[in-house]
Amino acid sequence: MNYLSDLSNARHVLAVLSGLGERKTPVVTGLLRELSPPQLELLAMIAQGYSNQEIAIQKNLAVQTIKNQASAIFKLLNAKNRIEAISIYRSINR
């Protein structure tokens, strides 16, 4: 198997699944307004399926820094995990 092909397929599946059955709501819109532009950019990369390692490389930051920033975003969104955060993001950005 080709790693890049597998990664691309995983991102596609994630994108399709995360968009199912969601609606834009004022509560979700308000949650995203709580995020700073850099936090929104990081959340967008997460929603696109990038790993913490890939984001760290692109941003020239430590992986732990990305993990810390992602955790802060999840807390602001009241998301229990990465998938919930992606779902919230995608419900607004379709």
C-alpha cells in the first residue's frame, strides 16, 4: 500500500463522514467565533485530515505545541475529541 494514497483516501472518507447530517446552528457559529484566526487555521488543517506531525512540519513548530493548541481549541468548542471538533467546524464551513 502507498502511504500517500492511504492518507488521501482517509482524508476523503473523513470529509464525507463529517458532513453527514449536520446543520448550521447559532450555538455552533458562536463557538467558532470564540477562536482566534490562528486557531481557526489550525482547526481547518485538522478538519482536512492533517496529523499533528504534518501540521507541526508545515508550521515549523513542535508536535507537542500543536497538540497543546489543538487541546485548547477542543476545550473552547466543548469537543470531547478531534472528531467532534471537526464535526463542529464542518457544520459551519460547508
